[in-house]
Amino acid sequence: MTSPSPSPTPAASKAADLRTRLDLLLAEHVMVVAKQAVAATNHADEYTAYLTLLTTNSNALVDVVRAAYGNTSATQFEQVWRVQNGSLIDYTIGLVTHNDDKSKGAMSGLVNGFVPQFAQLITSLSLIPLDQVKQFGTQYITDLKTMIDDEVAQSYPKMYPDLRTAYAHTPAFGTTLAIKMAQQFPDKFPGDPMESAIDTRVWLNNLLQEHSYLATMTTSAVVGGRTAEQNAAAASLGANAAELGKLFTDLLGGTAGTQVTELWGARSADLIAYATSADATAKAGLTDKFITRFYAIAPTASDSAREQVTAMIRVIDDQRAKNSKAIAPDDRAAATGMQGIADRIF
């Protein structure tokens, strides 16, 4: 086994790419599970599209496993992960339809079927200790169950913090697995996967992806007239903006951190205003004022920011037009667009 070759830009190495992608996909899975729960609870037409998005996310995770461990292992992973998704869907539907047998059976399948199968597979591939993988799997299912329970009960002040907690728990395992992959296959993923610069890249990518998905959940609530949900989602957007400000303080200093917190707050307000009435002033705030102010903070990422704002507006237009088939893929395109912003800051 050869040693990882040094990279002139550690955060841009193939090992860094692997770690960033795996963390983003695992975190995205949390968001898509939440969105299918919201759609199921509200009997929304976009429910089917978000189920398709679960498959899209699964396929992307399978591709990461394939890149490291090959086709056979990727197939095994796909089978185990598909069981998890199916059980999460069944659990949600069981709760929504008050079918206790269905929901209890699905949860039993997750705890007693998915978790040990997932742990056994990941340990056999990566040599991460079995107990460690089981602990992650158990925590992951517990987090998702709590979030789904909150949503179906319409306990929004609890649901959105619980969603953020579930989202925040994923990078620890994604990072552990990505580091193992890079160490096992340094020829495929050269670079040091534990460089501190990669920590920052992953943190920024995850926060920006989280903002995008939280924002479209907020605007969905606005368009649907779900005021209690809108308020809780907007509060989580504010918490996300505060974390972004802290990160930019670490990266660029206190002035930049304050500017980012304020800028993201204004962006969220404009997104909500545009969702409320397709307000032209709010749209201009997003396409013009936001980009101008963001350019002053991170000029290398401003073009990507403009593209991402356009993608966000497209999602809101879908929501307002009840374009149910387009909402989920456009939602993911907007979230994916955040990666261009994050990676151009490095």
C-alpha cells in the first residue's frame, strides 16, 4: 500500500472530495427523509417526487461505495440501504394513517434488521469496529424516528431543532468512513483526509446545503399556509445563519462573520417574501442586493451564488405553481448548487 501523495491544496485533494461528498450525501438523506414526512403528513402532491429523490440520494451513495470497494460491495450496500428507505417510508405512512402495526413493524425492521446488517457490511468493508458502526446506525434511526414523530404530530418547534440535530450527527460517521476509504485506497483517493482545511470545507458545504433545504421547507410552509411550521422553520434558518457567521469569522474575521449572519438573514427574509406573493422587490433583493453584498465577502464564489439563487427562485416558483413533479429535483439542484459556492471560497 502506497502513502497518500501530498496535495498543494489539501482541501481540494481527491481524499477531500470523497470526504465532502460522503458527508453531504448522508446529511442530504436526513433532509429528504424529512421532506417525504412533511409531504406525507400534508398529503402533498410532491410526495412521490421526494420518494424518487430518496432513490437518487441512495444511488449517489452507492456510487461512492462502488468507487472504493467495487461493484459487488456496492450492490450489497444498495440492498441494505434500500431496506432502510423502504422501512422509513412505511414507518411514516403507518403514523400518518394511524396503522400501528405498520409503523411498529417498520421500526422493528429498522432496529433489528437494517442496523445490524448495515453494521456488519460496513465493518467487513472498512474494518471500522462493529460496535462503533452499530452505535451510529442506532443513533441515526433514533434521530430519524424522533424527527418523523415530531412532523406527523405537527410539533414544529420541536421538529426543526430535531431535524438539525439529526443532520449535524451525520458528518462524524461520514468522515470516519471516508478517512478509512482514503487510507485503504490511497491510489484512488490521494491526499491526507484528516487535513484541518478539509474540516472547514466539509463544515461550510454542510451548512450551505442545510440552508438550502431548510429554506425550501420554509417556503413550502409559506405557500401552504402552515404558519406554525413556517415560524419554526424560519427559526432554524436563523440558527443556521448564526453558524455560518461563526464559520466565516473563523475563516475571514469578525467583520465578515457579522456580515454573513446579517446577509443570510436578509436572504431568508427575501425568500419568505417572494414565496408569500412573488414580490418583485424581494426577488431583486435575492438576485441583485444579495449577490452584490456577497461579492464583497467572497468574490470568487459570487457567480456560483448567482446561479444558486436562481435555482432557489425556481423551487419557489414550482411550489407556488404546484408543479409537483419538478419541486423535488429542482430542490436538489438548488442544494447541490451550494457546493459551487463553498468550494470556490477555498
